[in-house]
Amino acid sequence: MSQERYISSKEGAALLGVQRQSFFYYVESRGIRRRELNDGGKDQYEYNYEDLIKIQDEVKSKTANRKKSTVNKSKAVESHKQPSGKTAWATAEDLPYIYALDCDIYGLEYSVPPTRTIHWWQKNQTAIRVLYNEKKP
């Protein structure tokens, strides 16, 4: 009977091509056999090499697919043209429009009319920032 080979978590993570945190996930979820070390070192266990070899292809294909999908998503984001926008401080003339927008979004009962906000706005003219599309449709 041949003796089974065990390796450290660092070696196991390198074998699977994953971070150590992911390595421990695979140990738990795939039932990788382990043995306890009595040397009192940082790693308390060693992991069965043959068990890790059995899941190596599966793990590497999953990580390769994740990397491909991440690359595809980043290309899609780059290709999507974002509308150009601008930002400015609200003026007294904007307050009725801001109130109308608040009413549409939050409802009349949760919006404060401009007759009240005008006094507050006069004291804090740089407190309301407005974002808008630069180009008109």
C-alpha cells in the first residue's frame, strides 16, 4: 500500500490556481481530505494531493470562464457610449422645477414647496447640485 501525499494550503492554492481563501472554500465544499499537523506552525493541516488533482481541471475551467466573462463585460462597458453630462448649482429659477421633480419621484406628501425652500436656499446657494444632459434631445 502506497502512502498518500499531502501538501500545504499554500501549495494547494498554487496547484488549483486560486487564492488561499478560495482554496479553503474548495476544501470544504468538495470534501478534500486533510490531516492535522502537530508541529504548531501556521498551517494546522495538510491536504490530500490526489483529491486536489481530481478537482484541478474543474476549478481551472471555472476561473478561466470567470476571467473571460470579466473581459467581455469590460469590453461591453467600454463600447457603450455614455451620454455627456454637466453639473451646476441650482438657481432660484430652478426651485419650482426641482419641486416638480421631487413630487414626481417622492410624492406630494414628501416634497417641500419652493415657498419654504427659497429661504433656506438663499442662505445656502451652493447646497443643491443639479446634474443634467449636456446635449438637448
